[in-house]
Amino acid sequence: MPKIVDHEKRRRKLLNDVWKVIVHNGVEGTTIRDIVQETGFSSGTLAHYFNGKQDLLISTLKLSHSGIRARWEARLRGLDGIEAIREFLYDNLPLDEVSELETRLEVSFWAQSLVKSESLMIQRQEDAEVYGKLVQLLEQAEACGEVKLEEELHDVAELLIAAIDGLSVHSLLYPDRLSRNRMRILMDRLMMLLVVGEEE
């Protein structure tokens, strides 16, 4: 009886292994030879699942993005107001091993996104998801009276996303100066300055 292969499961495992190679070597430094060595699959098997190296790289980034979205949707279930905003911001910071790997993968693609339109499109799609969700959370928190915005709502969203990106990159470059706990503290302070106003 022929062996039944779960192709989707195999594909996801392959992409998770490719993820390790990208994080270790960078996007431009990753080769098919590296991927073959890490995954144990032949180049022919890779060609069965993906249309070349760039398709393989982009598929890895898409897998990461879908995992991130699924996780923060689960974590936000049942939350609202400031609590939901804080949870969302925390979830987009590298505060544990998994999210740090996600951040390393994301940052690895930034330089490529400046010169490759497909990478840029994927990054912009993900940013639109994050931005849209944050704006929605801010609107909900403002409507229920728990948040009083001192600035225009969309400006607040832009500043918070910029803070996520800045803190994330700095935590990777300067971990001795910017620990995970310090990231939480700084994000909480920023929320107080930008989002929560004093009652008049």
C-alpha cells in the first residue's frame, strides 16, 4: 500500500526549517544548498512545492505573518479598551523566543523589500493588517470612554507602530540595553503619554 503523504504538513515543516536558515544567514545569504542541508529535502523536492528560491523565501514570510495574526486574534478574544490595546502592542514586540524569531525574520526582509516589489507588497499587506487592527482597537477604546486621545487617532496609531518597529530592532541590536521587561515598561509609558489623558 503506498505511503500517504500529508503535503501541507510537509510544506509547513519545510518552511519552518527555511525560517531557521533565513534567520541565521539573512535573506540574501540564504541559498538553495543551505536549505537542502537544513531540511533534508532534495532540490527536486523543493521544486515540487515552490517555484524557485524567491517563492520559498516569500512563502516563509507569509507563514510567519499568518501565525502572528492568528495568535493576536486569539489573545484579543474577550478583551477591549486599554487591555486590548496593550495586549496587541505586546504581541507585536519580541517579548519571548517565538516572537523574537518572528522579528528576526521580519527584519531580514526589510532590505530586500526596498528593491524587490514582491517583498514590498507582502510587507505592506502585513502593515495594513496591523495598522487597521490598531486603529480599530483605538476607536473601540475611545468609544467606550476608556481612552481619551490627546492626538488625532491615526497619528497615534502611526506613532505606536513606529515604536513597535524601533523597540523591536533595538532589542535585537542592543539586548543588554533594551531587555524584554524594559520594552514592556517603555511601551506602557508611551501608551500613557499618547493614549490616556487626564479627566478634565
